Amino acid sequence: MQKILNYIHGHLTEPNSRNYLDDINPAEGKVYCQLPDSDRKDVNQAAHAARLAFPEWSAMPVKKRSDILLKIADLIDRDLEKLALAESIDNGKPLKLATELDIPRASANIRFFATAILHFSSEAHLSDNEAVNYTIRSPLGVVGCISPWNLPLYLFTWKIAPALASGNTVVAKPSELTPMTAFLFSELCMEAGLPAGVLNVVHGLGDKVGQAINEHTEITAISFTGGTATGRKIAATAAPMFKKLSLELGGKNANIIFADCDVEQAINTSIKSSFSNQGEICLCGSRILVERNFYNTFVEAFVAKTKRLRINDPLQADTDLGALVSEAHMNKVLSYIELAKLEGGTVLTGGKRVVVEGRCSEGYFVEPTVIVGLDQNCRTNQEEIFGPVVTIMPFDTEQEALELANATAYGLSATVWTENLKRAHNISHQLKSGIVWVNCWLYRDLRTPFGGMKQSGVGREGGLEALRFFTEAKNVCIRL
Ligand code: TXE
């Protein structure tokens, strides 16, 4: 059986414990490879390697650093098919999605930050002709990047690319549920000539490897994407150590649909924002709010389209929804559907596990599910389900839509559908979320700030925000 290895100091290495964990193919419900069950010792070695590599990497001319990263991006593009297949097998997502979204975005992330760093400038201020101030931005040193399982290589690169481009060295931990593409990525780093120790990838469990990263005294910053409960744990350890923290956590995003919207676009895109990647995207619009005079029309059309989605073997070209990432996650999603019924909801379509014939008969598939009749305050409408489950609720006024949209502990993203420009601006400004899409969803420009308010996180990623996070500002004031 294939074994994934850690990547420490430029070498693929076994964990010190020599213990391995099973990696399951969620579409088949079967173990298909093994990953290191690493521990604190491996993290210490990785941090040591990163510390040794830091002086040379941070002092390297920016153009040279950029060239090495660009080479890695080229290698990702070369291996698109191989990486997409690996991602689909490891995560359960449709191969088509991995080919069109995950892997191209991974190389785009690296290319973006490899070139952004060439244009990263410092500010200078002339103060009343009496002094000149200029700001130096230096890399932090060794940083930790902890990534989740829903968009494995995509989110892994979203963190390590700005960290490396700005001159830091990295100890990274991919999710134990989807370690494969980070392992393949390690091989590409070796091929591209990334100096030993600049990136170190330690595989294993969150409460062992992740926690050792949180606690390591030489790791000065942590960039994390994952669940809110985990984010809280990381902050509890790292904040008293005064580490810099960037936390991208969960969401319970509102998708607000006014009757004056472009109906076809609103419905087609809402299908995507509800069920793409089986609903396992933190930006999915899991609460659909519809203006009452359009509610029945919307619900009828939306349910009809949902019923036409194909849940099948992720490797089939026409599959819309693949498997959920794990049996535990599938059971969590199914338990929320049961909870929704107990809370008085009506399941209009979906609601059950699906048995896909053939090699996927033991896989973790769940029907795309639409639920109505629930109150905004119930748990189904308050807690992140992170699966192919949406609720639909009516509203009467713009003010009510806004209140419903803002009435959760989360504040990651929101979507608004209206042809009324004034309303679009008004509501966008009042939504308590870090990202608002008007008449679109998941339209991403990598220069824009990315992140959430309230329990959706702390800090912003993307563009200059990420380069600022991974650098320390120092102001030098010189009296003229
Ligand atoms: O994620 P975890 P889980 C949400 C979603 C999901 C829930 C739980 O609602 O159902 O979180 O998912 C590492 N110190 N999202 O438990 O645990 C872990 O090994 C350091 C939203 O699978 O947050 C993995 O690498 N690291 C989300 C990473 O954290 C720790 C994406 C994420 O896993 C750790 C995923 C610790 N103490 C889940 N414990 C999004 N925002 O996109 C775990 N980890």
C-alpha cells in the first residue's frame, strides 16, 4: 500500500514513531494509502530545519525566490491530471471540479504571490520637512500553516505561497483526511530546487501535530483554515504566546434573493453556491432568503433543478456531487437533516444517504437537500453543517432580509441578488460579513481581502493583506 511521507529539510522522511494512519478513499469507503502519524518530535525537526533555512531564504534576492516559486507553479500545471485525480480520490470531490478549480487555483495562488512580492513596496512619509519616516517589512521567521480537507491543495497553497514569497520558512500541516496532494507537492518542490528546509510538511493528527505547531516557541505566526472550534483552540494556545494569528473559520452564509433579480442567473448560481463541492466550501450559501412575492416561484424552480443534479462516482465526467470527505462527516450532515425535521422543517428534496452502484457502493454520498419551514433561530439555521444542505426562508422587506442575514454568530460571506443598484449598495454595506457578492458567487480576484467577521475568523488573507500578515513592519524615523 502506498505510503505518504513527511517532507523535512528537503527529504521525504518517515515519522519518528514509524506509526502510520489510514487514508480513506471516501467514494469507496476503503483505506487506499497510509500517512505518517507524526508527533512533536517531527514538528521539532521541521521547525529546526525551517530555522536553519531562514537566513539564506529571507536574504535571497526576491527575483530568485520568485523564480523558484514560479517553477513550482509550472510543475503543478504540468501534473494537472495527476494532481486532480489524486485530489478527487482523497477528498471524494468530482474529478471535473478538481481539474477545473482546485488544481488550476493552486498554481494560480503560487504564481500570484510569486509575482506580487516583486511589487511589494514600503511606505515613506515626509513629516513637515523635519523628518522622514520609512517602513521596513521583514519576514517573520518560521511560520505555521495549517490547512483543511475541503479544498486541500488549493488552501494549502493559499497559505504557503504568501508565506514563502515574503521570505519566511514554513512548517505546514495538511489535513489528515486529505494529505495526498501536499505529499505530491513536496516532490514538486524538490524537483523545482526549493532549498532544503524552506518548506517542511508534517502529516498527522490535529491534536498532535497541529497542537505541537501551536505550542512551538520558534513558530512565530499561525495561518489556519478550518472549523471555528479548532480556531478557538489554536487561539487559546497561541494568543498568550503573542503569535500572529490568521484564522479563517466557518460560515453560515446568507444568499439573499430579491424578486427583482435576474431569475435564471439567481437560480443557476444558487444551485452552485448551495451544492458545489458537496456543500463543503466555507463560502457556500447555506441559508437562502427569498422575497416573499417570489418565494413560491423560486422554491419550485430551485427544487426542480436540485432534483436533476447527478450524485455519482466522482471519477465520472458528468458527476455533479461526489462523496463527502469522511464517514464521520457524512453522519454529522445526516444528523443535521434529522435535527431539521425535529425542529419542524420540511425536506422538499433529498435528505438521505445515497448508495452508488459498483465500486462506490460503500461511499459516503448524501443527496442534495432542501429544507423549508424553519425558524431563523433554530440550530439548523445557526450551526455550520458543511454539506449539501440548504434551508430556504421568506422575507418581506429589505430590512428583514438584512436582520435575518446578520442573525448568526458567523460573518464570512453573503450573496445578494437584485437588479436595484441602490439596494445592492445599501444592503452590501450593512451586511456583517467579510465578503459580499452581488449577482455572482465565488468570483475571486486574488488581490481582494478574504476572511470573515465575528466567529468566522480573525484577520484577512489575499493580496497585500497576506503579505502584510507574513511580514513585520518596522518604522525608521530620521530627523532631517
Ligand atoms: O476541521 P478541523 P474538522 C468546519 C466544518 C466542519 C468542521 C469540523 O463545519 O464540519 O469545521 O471539521 C487541524 N491545532 N470546517 O474537524 O479540525 C486538522 O488536523 C492545530 C470549515 O475536520 O478544523 C486540519 O489540518 N490544528 C472549514 C485542520 O485543523 C488542528 C474547513 C482543519 O481541521 C487542531 C474545514 C489543533 N488543536 C472544516 N485540531 C473552512 N473554514 O473552510 C485540528 N487541527
